[in-house]
Amino acid sequence: MTDAELKVGLLKAAEEAIDEIVAWSGVTKQMTLTELEDVMLESRQRVYARMTEVLLAQEEAKRNAEIPVNAKTQKRLHPKGAKKKGVVTRLGWLSYERQYYYDVQEHQGCYPLDEQLGIERHISAGMSRVLVKLGADRPYQSSADLVNELMQVSVSDTSAWRSMQKAGEKYQALM
């Protein structure tokens, strides 16, 4: 993806958000500041997600230029097609497509883009850090509720619990 193509994709995402705001303002007679805040937060979240998806597509295109190798055998992995992934980030829900590679001899596969991005399961490392910080002194459900309210990002108490468990495992490994 060229810089010009990237710019077109990013501008398209911004224009879509602006169009949504204009359409919303045209049907709303009188609004409160809270309603305006809610609309702008939702719009910001959508435009950030769209822009991030454009940037992730660029990263995947760069990554596809080189076929990964198995670190143990030094043999090239076989591309098996692109698969969709959804992940909760500090910007909200994000959906992207990434290539799956498979080692026939070792019977193991991987998603190099996920590894590059630091994604485990369905939550970004950044969101996991937020949940761990909040979960240090409050129940998991309370942590999830705070994220939902303050960041306008929907996460479950189970996601908060998993993030805390993973952080605890990393801490134990250092001891």
C-alpha cells in the first residue's frame, strides 16, 4: 500500500464519520450536552477503529511480502489463507484480516501479524494493561464496568479476570 492509498483510506474513514454526525444532527431537534458527548464519543470510536483497520491492512501487506520461517527448522511456513480476527482495544472493537501460516512437518500454525501486534486471544495488550491496573484494587466486574463507562469500550468481567491471571503468570515467571 502506497502512502497515497493509505491517505485515501484514512480520509475515507474520517469522511464517513463526518457524514454520520451530519445525518444525526439533521434529525435531532434539540440535544443535551450529554447526548452530544455520546454521539461524539461513538463517532470518535468508529473513526479510530476504521483508521486502525486501514493501518493494520498496511501492516499485513508489508508482512505478506516475506514468508515466515519456523525458528526451529528454518523452513518456510505455508500460507493457508486470510482469516478475520476481532479484538477489544482501548479504541473499541476492532476487526481485521490476517494471514495464517502452517508448518506441515511440525503440525503448528501461526498468525505473524497477531504476534507482531502482541495480541493474545481477543484483547489488545493496551486494554489488558488498563484492566490489570483497575483490577489491582477492585473486583473484576467493577473494572469492566469502569472501562465500559469511561472509555466507551465494552469488556467483560471475564476479560478483566483473564488479564489479571496473565499478568500474575508473567510476574510469577520473574520471581
